[in-house]
Amino acid sequence: MAKVLSVICLAVCAMVAGCQSNVKSAGGAEDMSSFGDSADSVNDLSDASFYPTDELVQKGKVQFKERNFGKSYALFKKAVEVYPKDPQAWLGYAASADHLGRFDNADLAYAKLEKMIPNRPEFLNNRGYSYLLRGDLPRARRYFVKAYEIDPSNETTANNLELMRNSASLAERG
């Protein structure tokens, strides 16, 4: 009986293999699943994540506020991948990158933001602060002044201008 089952199993396998090899696709038979659609369509997607609308941005803000810039950077990086048109996600990503000294990534984020929200005080303050962290005080001042002109009552802008004045008055050390 076991021998008969082995023969039947072998015959079924040969038939399935024969069917698969006759199917022509762009990548060949190895790109096909047993249902005739591409193998990619039946891949395990258990690592795919669903994110409620604002979850990543909110978690990123919490980590940023706690000064966990590595964690906030990772969360905001995922947020810009999931929500590439969300200015809040890009602002958080840029600010986190700035605090990690990843100015290359911050500059990419600011380039995106400049197209999305070019005259918003949040963008101008963050961009100015980025230049302040780099020690480029004249550029930082230009962004802070633009933000001040748009919203003179903005507390963040006032604090950034004061911080810049204090930075400029400190002696430069080598």
C-alpha cells in the first residue's frame, strides 16, 4: 500500500511539474505560483505593518521631546516612507537628523519641505536651527528673520533669535 501511495505521489508531482514548465512568463516558470499568478503575489506579508493615521509622527514627537534622537529619527524615517506628503513627518525627520549630525539627510528633508511649506514659520525655524547647529550663523539668521517677519509673535522664533544672539556673542574656540 505504501508503495502505491509513493507511486501516486510521484505521478502527481510529475504532472504538476509538467504543468508548471509549460507556462511561459517574463521570468520563467520559477516566477509562478501553483495558482498561475506570480510568486510575488503569494509572498508572506506578515511583516507588513498598518499604521493609524498619525501614530508614527506622534511617537516620533514623544521620542524627540525626550531627546531620544536616534529613536525619533527611526520613527520619522518610517513616517516619511508611509506618509511621503506629510510635512509634520518631514519636519520631525529633518530635526532628528540635525540633532544626530546627519545634515545630509536633513538637507534632503528640507528640500522636500521647501516645496511643501516654504513660507511656514515651522519650516523656517527648523531650517535656521539646522544652520545654527552647523555654526553657519548668517544663514541661520536669514531663516529666523523670515520666520519673524511672517509671525512676529511666534515664541519659537523669538527663542531661536535669542539663542543665535547668544551664540554670536560667545568666543569662538578652536
